[in-house]
Amino acid sequence: MTADRTPQEAAGSDTQREVIDAAPKQLFIAGRWVDANESATFEVRDPSTGEALCNVADASPADGRAALDAAVAAQPGFAAQSPRARADMLTRAFELIHERIDELALLMTLEMGKPVAEARGEITYAAEFLRHFAGEAVRINGGYQVAPAGGARFLVARQPVGPCLLITPWNFPLAMGTRKIGPALAAGCTSVIKPAQQTPLSMLAFVDILREAGVPDGVVNVVTTTAANGVMEPLIRSGLARKLSFTGSTKVGKILLEQSAEHVLRTSMELGGNAPLLVFEDADVDEAVEGALAAKMRNMGEACTAANRILVHESIIDAFGEKLAKKMAAMPVGRGTDDGVKVGPLIDDVAQRKVSELVADAVEQGAEVLTGGETPTGGGYFYPPTVLTRVPRSARMANEEIFGPVAPLTPFSTEDEAVEAANDTEFGLVSFVFTNDLRRALRVSEALETGMVGINQGVVSNPAAPFGGVKQSGLGREGGSVGIDEFLETKYVGIAL
């Protein structure tokens, strides 16, 4: 213990070091932990300090190919396993995650920044995908039909699509993984997973849990790398993989779609968002403020589902803004491992600069700052909870994902105006509506061009519900009863009598 640390601080620091030291840091290929070619590594940094936590294996294209070869080799045997065996593996992994939730939450906080309590929430959510798809594994069905003209029978079977490439983002490093791995395993698909370079530790720890849960060698492989395109593009273009599932930016998603076209890979894309949150004059203002707080501040605003444009009826925008600003100003900002902290750092300096630039642009165009709005000095990539009111639709943040703790309020006068403004974007992931008028809720939810709508609630994500968007927010759905369909092919067998 150093002289400038209290015993509690020293104990906390020692625990953090133990968790980092215990975390796997190698590639996981064919059931073994292995070093990258030439033992290459890269640093994983703590966004609350900017300091290095540890070094992790930095995969080369050859490492990526070895991982895909392992997945291809394991595919026939895994596809032949019984649905119950696959379900049991997922159930055991679900149990192991809950047994280790404290260590996993601390590990996530250290590499990603979110407060420990929120990390625990993500891990609970992530585990639910495993339990949900354990149930779906034993409900994969087919069909039997008499040919309409007689003289034949139709059999319909569902079979695994084959080896999958799964690319996950940094903002939800475990939940975005289980949302893909869960249905892949349930369907009988092997996979190669590439987590984001900022947050590889949570995925590596999870894969170790899958190994302990009995997932066979080669079924799940993980490559961590700083050369995402260099490692993944050859795998996409190889013709060996049959499915690509990606969560990330629309810009990158379009590139991956082009690469997937060469061999016509099945694709699932969960891409960018620009979520509108509409507050009508008949809404309960306090309820709407709580909903906006949930929709905006989950994960420090670093979520594709975060409310990016808050459209408030002109008759209540002042009262709404005052109440929201008071609540956001009271949220403690700090290192996610510290007691009481509600808002951790952004992921890196690039994210911090972008948020600062978007706020400055809105203010230059006439927006008023109700709270926050200034980048703090000192270490770490922090930005204070910020509320801006009367943000013009011409502001950059009306058209770009903020990905930070900034709530921009824009007034509207009519329902048609609100819906038109909400739909005025190339994105269509999720929208939120606050109103006590049932007819309006149905009318507006049908008119909004998004894949998901929350009525009088600020969080829509649920493992049992289909998650996904329209327009340039993506293709396909994750979660729900349809999530496993993305990993299954339908085969028709005709039998003559």
C-alpha cells in the first residue's frame, strides 16, 4: 500500500489488478489458448485514466484463417449434436455467468468505463440471451404437407447455416456477444468472433466460460486484433464462412455487405441509429423525463438505441427541459469503480472530441445550454451530462449519432410535424413516444419508420423481443423467437409416392 492511498483504495486497486491478471489474453482457437503470430500484442486501456490495463494478443490474417479453419472442421460434428445437448451447454453458461458476475462486471468496467452497477445490469441482460436461446434450441421445427395435386409429400427441415463470422462492438462488450453466440450455438453453428479492440477482455472471459460449459473444441473461436479489416476481409471472401453478423456503424456495415456479396453470405446487420423521442402535450411530464433519462443515459449515451433527438411539444418544452436538466446535473460523474458514480467516461479521446464538437456546433446555431456543455480538464475521457434546448434541425447532432451524455431538445407544434421530423433521417432503429392518448400512440407508432417503438418507456431491449432496424439501421433481427432464424436454412424435400 502506498502512502497516498487509504486501505479501502488499496484493497480496491488490488482487486482490480487481480481481475485483470486472471483474465485470458490470448487467442482462442480450436479449443486452445494460443499466442498470436510472432507473439504480437496490443494495449487495452482504462478510459477513465487513459492508462494501459494489460496487453492482449494481436491476431494476424493467418491467425484469423486458423480460427475459421477450426470452425469449419468442427461444423459437421456440432450440427449433428442433439438440440438438448446444445441447450444444456447454453444453460450451463448462463449459470456460470451469474456465478462470476462480480468479476465480470469489474472487468467490463475497467476496460469500457461504465459504472459497475450498470455493468452488472448488462451481464444479467447478456446471460438472458443464453437462457432464451437454450429454449429456442429445442423448438426448431419443420413441416409435413400433402402436395396440393396429390402424388407427393413435402418435408420442410431447418438446418444450421454453417460457420459464422461474428463481429461485436465495444459499447456492450458482453451482451452484443451473447446476442449472436446464443442463437448460433442453439442453431448448431460454429463461429469465429472478433470483439472490438477497445474491449476484448469481456469476450475472452466469456469464451472461457463457454469452454467450461462444455462447448466442443473449434465450435467457438475468438480473434482479437487491431487490424480488423486485414483479418476479417479474407475470412469473409474465403467462401468458407456462410454467415456474417455485425454490430457497428453503418459506414463499416456497408463495406462488409460489399465483401459478403462475393460469396453471397447470409448477413445480419445492426447498424447506426438516430433515435427520436417524441413528447406530446398530453404526456405525463415526470414520466416522460424519467423515460428520456433512461433512453439517453444508458451506457453514458453510448448506445445505438440512445435518444438522439428529443422532440418536445412547444407548450411543455420549458418545464420538460428544466426537470430533465435538474436530474442530469445531479448524476455523479467519475470512474466506474467508485461508489455512487452514475456516469463513467466515454470510450476514448476521439469520442470525447466528437461530443464536444457536436455541442459547440449546436450552440453556435442557437441552442441554449441548460446544464453541462463543457469538456472537463484532467485525466480520462469524461463529458458531463448535458441538456441543450431549442436545438435547430440543421445542427449536426440532429443528423449524427451523438454517442454521449447529451440530450438535445427541439420543439414542435403538431403531431404531423413531430412525425415528419422523426422520420427525417436515413436511420430507423428505434423511436420512443410519450403520450396518454391511446389512439395517438397507435397512430404515431404505425407512422414512425423504425424497427422498434417504445410507448411511454425509454428502454425497449429485451432478449425475448426482436431487435433490429429498417432503412440504413440494418438488416435482420436479433433476439426473440425470430433471432434463431438468422442462423438457420430452410430445406424442402419432395417425396413422390
